[in-house]
Amino acid sequence: MTLIHAQEWLNTDSPPGPDDLKGRIVAVEAFQMLCPGCVSHGLPQAQRIRQTFRAEDVTVLGLHSVFEHHEAMTPVALKAFLHEYRIRFPVAVDMPGKGPMPRTMSDWGLEGTPTLILFDRQGRMRARHFGQVPDMAVGGEIMQLMLEREGS
Amino acid sequence: MTLIHAQEWLNTDSPPGPDDLKGRIVAVEAFQMLCPGCVSHGLPQAQRIRQTFRAEDVTVLGLHSVFEHHEAMTPVALKAFLHEYRIRFPVAVDMPGKGPMPRTMSDWGLEGTPTLILFDRQGRMRARHFGQVPDMAVGGEIMQLMLEREGS
Amino acid sequence: MTLIHAQEWLNTDSPPGPDDLKGRIVAVEAFQMLCPGCVSHGLPQAQRIRQTFRAEDVTVLGLHSVFEHHEAMTPVALKAFLHEYRIRFPVAVDMPGKGPMPRTMSDWGLEGTPTLILFDRQGRMRARHFGQVPDMAVGGEIMQLMLEREGS
Amino acid sequence: MTLIHAQEWLNTDSPPGPDDLKGRIVAVEAFQMLCPGCVSHGLPQAQRIRQTFRAEDVTVLGLHSVFEHHEAMTPVALKAFLHEYRIRFPVAVDMPGKGPMPRTMSDWGLEGTPTLILFDRQGRMRARHFGQVPDMAVGGEIMQLMLEREGS
């Protein structure tokens, strides 16, 4: 899997490394805790991915990629946010980059938040949805990745 | 495809016969025009199936299976309903059965409305969801059927 | 109160006459059973008026004013509709008029459905909201009518 | 008006003092920026109060009363939050109290967030709604206060 550059992981004692994710579909929700569309759409959708697919098939991760209001969206604030919004999946705090955009966000070519990124079993990025994408389409895309043969 | 016993088809000049549906995924929304859950959930979901998948991959059909208030939900009333709710996909009016339940509904073992029924390319019924089923799960199921090899 | 010309009343054994409504605020929801905006907005709002204000202060009535698809929205169909949507307040079936528009609708100068009409204690029409009007504004208007002195 | 003990005001250059509020209805939305019910219900309702009533009749204020996760909900974070959620009305940052509950929140006997508090023209607290209160009821209550005679 294209590396997540995390300065810290929340909601997990054993942050997933590239090897842990090999052979699994990975859905990453890139968000900012003070981004209204992330709160109303992106994060609830990530929760629904988790409810719909089995954990052994699809791993759901959050990526807190702050590119504005850095002083407001600190890891301490994020911890409180995850608690209040009952978000239980592992969340990586994206590492600072060279400019305002953090490093993973920049490496992955993300345009903003929320963005839902899907990786296949070989760790290749297969989808990158900025903004709102309907649940039905997401369900179809994830299933498509699940049914690909290993090695294909 | 398990036969739809229609006394009439609306929204189409050429009702789909079993042969037309061979080789395609078919999603049938069984509903009653005065069923609140059909209006708020089932029919909008059927519309979203149509928006998400290409017409050459998935055929969406309605099945008006009236098992109560027969005098209120006549074909004439259904026509006005489809017009007002802008439902454009073909809708079969289920044939009367021996009791209050119409014939296709009874043949297919449906419990009530709304029910979303999915058929694979061989015309086999593969899912039958009574009540509310989340969009994400439906998207996954349809994709799974789409990716099955013919003859498998 | 400006007369409701009803060919029939549903949900009541004792249709309210002008004298019964004297001295009360009356909220009339004019609707058609196959009008999507009536189902999603107008009728639920009428239900909330009933839940918010006491029955001795505000009387909520429905007015089924059919001006299109007359053959689909018959009193028999309306009865089934009210049952399925659990609408319990009295509903008048508007009398046929000279053209497609029924008589009360025409007398009151209504533009379409849904329309919420408010009458004060003297039976004067004080508001006529065609389309969507926010709950907060409706709550304010009804309270304003309630607090008017009799005879003012 | 019962005094707001503010350590800071946001969204205004001239914080309203008790004298400024005399003779006006005041609606105060007590909230915490990381409280989900405040984001989904309380603050949008405060915005709707502003849209429904004229500014010369009803003054809408926010009160950021943090009683948990103090380290996350700092004034700096609040500033970013108000910007992202497009909240334009003046917001007081409640002063620290003796325990975890801030001072105004404690003085006013608030149970949690969100709470909508209504003051009449004499500055008397007339309503205190903890949790969700329907828009229609709020509209009615505000109108009731507006129609009270001065001095009554």
C-alpha cells in the first residue's frame, strides 16, 4: 500500500503497516475534523463501509489531513472529536509536509476533504473520490475490488 | 427469469419478456403506491440503482403488487402516481391471485412491500430484501452479480 | 370561517361547521394525495401543528382539493391513503367546481398544493402559504393569532 | 438580562452589554463545538431563528460553554469552527468557573449542550430547552415573548 506517513495513530495500539494491509481492500477516509462535509457525509459513509463489509475483507482507516486552521485541529482536539462522534476505526494523523498541505495528502494527490480513497489487495490506489460519492457506487466499487483474483 | 405475471405494463411500449432479460442483471422493486416505506425508501432506491449502473448492465423494473386497499390502487391511479413521482422505468401491474395477494408476489414468496428482488444473468432470484436495505449493500450485491461469469 | 364546501368528510363523524370553528384558530392543509410535496412536507407539517398546539387552541383540518388526475384521487383512494399515512385529523373532500379546480380551492384563491391556510378566531383568512413554509415561521404565525384579543 | 460572563467575544467588535439587550428578545444558543447534537441540531436552529425573525426584534447569540475536553475546544479552535460552519452571530466564550463547568453555564443552571435559552424584553429568562426542541414550538415561544407588552 502506498505508504501512510503518520505522525501519530489514534484508536489503535498497533498501527497498520504496509504488510498488514497486503491482501486486503483498504478504504481510507481523508478528513479534517472541522470540515462540515466530512462530518455530515464522509465520516458517516466510512462508518457505513465498516457496517456493510466484514473486517477481514475491508479495512477502514481515517487520515486526518489538515491543510487549514492547523492550530485548531491538533491531535489533542482530534482525540476529543473522535470520542464525541464515536469514531472507532484507526485514524492516522498525517505528517506535516513542506507547505500547508500534509505529506500523505500531497503524495496521494488529494484535492481536499473529504476524500475517500480505495486500495486493492496489491496496495494500488484504485479510486479517489473528492466530495460526495453515493453509497451505492461505493458499495459496487468495493465489491469489485473484493472479487478480483489475487495476482490479477 | 422467473416469470412476471403482469396484467398490464406501464412506462413501456415493449414489455420485457423472459428472453429480453436473459444475460442481464434485473432489479425488481415490488411496491404499492400507497405504502409509505415504498414512497420514502424503496422507489427512490430503485431510481438510484438506475443512476448508478448502466442500463445495459442492470435492468430496473417496478412490480405493483397490491395486497390491500385494492380499490384504491388501480392501474389508473398508478399511472397518475408514476407521473407525479417521475418514475420512468417499466412497471408491471401484478396479476390478481387467488386471495388478496397478487400472483407474482405469491409465486416469488414476497412478504410485503417494499421488497427489492435481484435476479442474475441466468434469471435466478438471488436476493429478496423486504423493508429497508442500505444502498451500500445493494451496490455490492449488484456488482457481485455483474462480475459472475456467464455460465458460472 | 370562510365556508369549506365539502362533498364528504373523512376521519370524523361530526364535520365541523362554521359555528364550531368560531373562536378558534383553524389551520387547513390543502393537499392532493398524489402530490409529492404534500406527502413529504405539507401533511407532516400539519401533523406537527397538531403536536405543538393544544386541540382547544388550534383546529387542524385537511382539505383534499384535487385539480388533476381526478380519476386517481377518489374518496375511496383517499381513505386508504389517510389510513396508510396515519393521518387522523378531519379531512374534507373539496366539492367539484366548474372547471378542473374544486370549489373551495377556487373560492379561497389557492394556487396549488400543498397550501397551508390559517384562519383567526373571527374566521378571517390570515395566511395562505403555497409550497414550503418553515416550521418556525408557522409556529410564530399561529401564536400571533392565538394571542390576539377576541374582537380585535 | 442575566449577565453573560464572557472571557472573549467572537464575531463582533462591540459585544452586547446588558443595556444593549434591554427591550429585545434574546435567544442564546449554548453549545460546544465538538458536541454532535449542537452541530446537527442546536446551531442550525439558531441560524433559522435569525432567518425567521427580524434582527430588531430578536437578537441571536452563541455561548460557547465548554465543560469537557477543555484542551480541545479553545477559542482558537472555536474561531476556525465558526468560520467553517459559517456562523456569523456573536458568540461569547463562557468564562472558566470553579469546576469543569464554566461560569455562565453554572449561573444559568444549564444541564448540558445544546441548550436554547430565551430572554424577554425585561431580561428575564423565560425558557431553557436542553436537547432537541422542535422549530414550531420555538417559533411560537419567541412570538409570544414578542407580543408581550413592555412593562407587563
